[in-house]
Amino acid sequence: MEPPDAAPGARRASRLLLLTLLLGARPGAEAELHVSVPPLVEVMRGELVTLDCTPSGTHSHYVLEWFLLERSGARRLLASAEPQGMKLQGMVHSTQARNPPYQLDSQGRLVLAEAQVTDERDYVCVVKAGAAGTAEATAGLRVFVKPEATEVEPNKEMLSVMEESAQKIATCLSENGNPAPKITWYRDGKHLDVPMEVNSEGYTASRTIREASGLHSLTSDLYLRLHKTDRDATFYCAAHYKQPQGHEGRLDSPTFRLNLHYPTEKVQFWRASPSTTEGWVREGDTVLLLCRGDGSPSPPDYTFYRIQDQQEKVLHVNLDGNLTLESVRRNQSGTYGCRVEDYDAAEDAKLSDTLDLHVAYLDPLELSVGEKLVLSLGNSTNVDCFVRGLPTPSLRWTKDSTLLRDGPVLSLSSVTFDSAGVYICEASMSTVPLLSRTQSFKLLVQGSPEVREVEAHPRVEGTWQEGDEVTLTCSARGYPEPKISWSQLGGSPAEPVPGGQGWVSSSLTLKVTSALSRDGVTCEASNRQGSSQKVFHFGAVAPQTAQAGVAVMAVAVSVGLLLLVVAAFYCMRRKGRPGCCRQREKAAP
């Protein structure tokens, strides 16, 4: 028998053992059931979505169900599947009017073709495995949509910088994105950090609209207090939108400028044309003066005046700020001014400006001599060049494009025939390059002719032969122009030599004779101042007789040979006839 106090403990131990054996012997006993799904799936609109649901462990039979979680919290069955062999046999229960409809593949995954914004829900996968229990998991789907191009609507009214509070600058619009984009503003490429709270310096006001399509549109208004520095500023806005995996895109709007009203602070007055240095213009030029105030809009009136005797003489009043002076004269040099009217300008604003206009002029040059100057050979003189102009011109003398000297006085010393020619006085201004004048005179050097030595060269053999033809050339110069004569008849008239500095020349063609060799040929140049001669000598001249005898002998030999050839030809033609050449044949050795 067992002890009394041992009976209850033994009974409890036996019951435990029995329960353990029963559980261990029950077929199909399985571990705890779990389900794995991706907690968050992010795609762009139009992409393919596949939601995977994987139960843990191995189960001989189970049911897999996909539910759509309504915004109210209710669940709507979309599809279910059961294992059949190695695959799952599935069925779609509800399409929720989706096009294309939901699909279930052979592995129990829920497929959404062409993701739409309305697909952005939570999807619950439930797995029921009988005695193993039931498990579920939720997958969230987020569908991103790139918004349309960012648009901006600038305020086209004239905005005044004198306004002390913020004014509406523009409205930026980004439409049909998901999720709602974020709008930022930029000035000259730099981000404008403005708050959303209303204040006098600047702020933004944004509105988000959910469209019927489920997409979001965002509108942002920019308010700024404007300053004159904003007149050249470039503004634009940008829409920042989200993309899968934490990426972000950006769409910039077109740039725009503002139409600002600001008072004139200073005036600029300048000469637009012609372009010369140090403010000089040429007498006779048309001068264009421009006046501009830096206010916006442009000042209503521009008054042009000239200061004479410390008083303003009004020249013209117009709206465009242009003053044209036609064919200015030297007496129009002076100080000119421009003044604008702007009633919004500050009291200390500089509303006028002046400039000095210098009219350059250069009168025709005058020489101390006439157009021609005649000097006797060896004489000297000075020639003065007189000029009147402003600014003071510089003078220089040239001859044949060669600089002789700078200054108004030209010194001619001990002139020669080479000194003759055209001398030019040139006046120019470095500050007005296009303004210049010239005046010239011709120097004639008077004297008896000078004859240039031109020799008649012998033949290559070294001597002249009787009867050789030769051309002699005689050149001379002087003033008055010399005349050239020859000791033999047939000389050509004297003609100027091209580029010959006053030289003239004459030619004579004749045959060389012994008499010419003895006496030579004389060329004489003469004018009122005197004459000069040049004698051409030929040296030794070989006689023509010896040459003629040799020629006669050569002709005789040639004729004899020709007769012998004719006789031989005649005998050959008569060969074979009686009495023809026989006696000569017999008598031949």
C-alpha cells in the first residue's frame, strides 16, 4: 500500500504523463504559426506591384486570404488560395471595380498591375492552418505620382519700393502629385527663407487641394517688401516631390522679373556718338547726347540746356532723353546739362548732370611759298607751314612718303637736282585721329643740265666690227628741262624717264664705222642755264675686208662641190648608152 500522503501527488503525476503522451501521439502537431509580408511597398504610378505573403513552417493544409483594409477599419476579402499539390489554387473574390482587376499568382502573391493612386491602402494577409492556428500581417502600399510642370504667375502690376509692407510677388502652382509636393522660392538662384507667418518683410501662404482623382495640388503665394535692388533680380519657384526609397525630385518654374516703381536718385548724361577720346568731336559732325535717370518708370520730362555766362539756356525738352546737335560748329563748344523731373525723388537726390563738349577744328594749311618754288642750284631757303586748329595740331614735312622733319619750318640747304620734287606739310591731332589736312609745293632746281654717263658696251668677243649696229642712250636733267641733240642724225626726241626725278632721255641707233671709232658720237644737253656734253667712244673697230674674203672662198668651195655632185648624177642617168662616159671609164686608173 502507498502512504496516504503520497496518493494525491502520484495521481497528478500520472495525469501529466498521460496528457504528454496524448499530445505527443496526436498526428499533425505543429509549432506556432507566423506570416511574413513586406511592411511597406513604394512604387511610382503605373508600375507593377506584387505583395508577397509567406507563412512560416510546413503545413499540410492551410487557407491564405487577402483582405483590403477599408478606411473605416472594415476588411473586404479580395482573394483566397489553398494548397493543391505543389501549387496554390487561388480565387479572386472582389475586384473593387479596379481596372485592371486584382490577380493572385501561383505562390499566393497579390498582384496589382499598373499601380494607381486609389491602390494606396493597407492589405492584410491571413493564413489559417487549422490546429496550428491563425496568423496575419499587414502590408502598406504607397503610390508616388510626379506632379505636372511647375507654373508661376507673377504679379504684373507695377510694385512700388516705397511701400512699407510686404506685397504679393507671385503665385506658384504644382498640380496633380502624390503625396502633396513642397514649394520653395528663389531670388537670383538663392533660396528665400521666408516664414509662413504674416509680417512686413515677407512671408508665404500655401493651400493644398485634393483633386477628385486622389492627387494633390499645392498653391503658394509669395509676399515681399521690395527694394530698389530687386529691379534686376530674377525670381522663380520650385516644387519638391517625393519618390520611392526616400528619393526626391524637383521641378523649377520659369524665371520672371518684377515691374518696380522707384524714384530717381541720380542722372547720367553722356555723349553717345561720335566716339572720340577726351570728349572731342569734329566740326561738322552730328552729335548725339543721351540723358537717363535711374528711376522707374522713366522720368516724364528731360530738359536739356547749355551754360553760357553762368546762366542756363534751355535747348530742348522731350520725353526720350535724347538731344541731337546737327553739324556742330566750333562756337558750340561748352558745358551742356540735363535735368529730369521726378516728384517722388528724395530732396537730396541728384536730378541733373553736365558734360563738356569740345568741338575740334582744323583750318586749311598755308605755306610761305606758292605751289611752285624755283631755286638755283646750290641755294638755300626756309619754308613755313601755318596752321590754325583746336586742339593744337602737330606738323611734319614729308617727301616721297619719307619723313623729313617735325615742326612748321622746312629748311632747304644747298639744293641739288636730287632736292627737286613735291614737299608735303601734314597737320594731325592725336586726340581726333580722323581730323587731318595737308598742303604741298613743288621745288624746281634751276641750273645747267647734268648728263648721266651711259656707255655703249662692246661685243662679247671684245671688239666692235665694221657695220655693227648699236643704240646709244643719253640722259640729262636740269631746269628748265634740257633739250638733247646728237652729232649724228637720227636721234629721238627727249622724253621724261618714268620715276626718273626730272631726268629726260634720247636714243640714237647707228652702224659702227672706223670714222665713228676715230671721232666718237657726241650727245649735248642744253637749256637757258648752259649746256653739257657726253662723247661716246667705241675703241678699236675691226675691218670687214678679211671677213669678206673668207666668205667668198667658202662660197666658191660650196659651188664646186655642188657641180661635181650634179655631174655624177648625170652620168648615172646616161649609163649603158653608146659613147656615154666610156672614154672616161677607160681612161680611169
